[in-house]
Amino acid sequence: MESTRQKKISRLIQKELAGIFLKKGGEIAPGKMISITKVRVSPDLSFARIYISIFPSNSNDQVLKSVQEQSGKIRYEMGQQVRSQLRIVPEIAFFIDDSLDYIDNIDRLLKS
């Protein structure tokens, strides 16, 4: 169960990363739209698991690899924006959130 502090930090990170991906998403993954669907922060606030959704969803693995390679720059950029609110900027790890693909698959199966 997440504490109130964890939820606040998760929302803050999600908001800041969404802005970063909005500005620099073209550099990281040209022709793709990356959105932050969920952020989970560890109880000691030192690690954040960031779930991303990619549209269009072809070549997700390649885009994820590109985002993971840029994670140091993304963390630095995030740190610049949240430095007045957080004492320690958490380590970040990116994962694919495939829940939208799962929902589309269920819808397609139900229609057929």
C-alpha cells in the first residue's frame, strides 16, 4: 500500500516526465507519441518505476530501448525541474504499459 507521500511524489514525477516527453519526445522516438501511464515509487523514495504507453504501438521494444538509453538525461532534466521539491531525485526505470493493447485485443475478440 502506497503512503500519501509516495502518491504525491508519483504524481509529481508523472507530471514532470510528461512535460519532458512532450518537449523532447521527437528526439527520443521520432514519429512516436510517448505518454506516462503510471509511476510507482519505492517506500524510501529512491527508486521509481515508470510505465509508458507508445503510440503507434509497433516497434515498442525499439522505442523502450531508446528511452532506457536516454534515462540518464531524462533523470537529469527531471531533477532540474523538481530540485526545489525533492531532496533526492529517484533512480528511474522504464517499462512498457501494454494495458491499452490488451484492452484493444479484448474489444476485437468481443466484436468477432
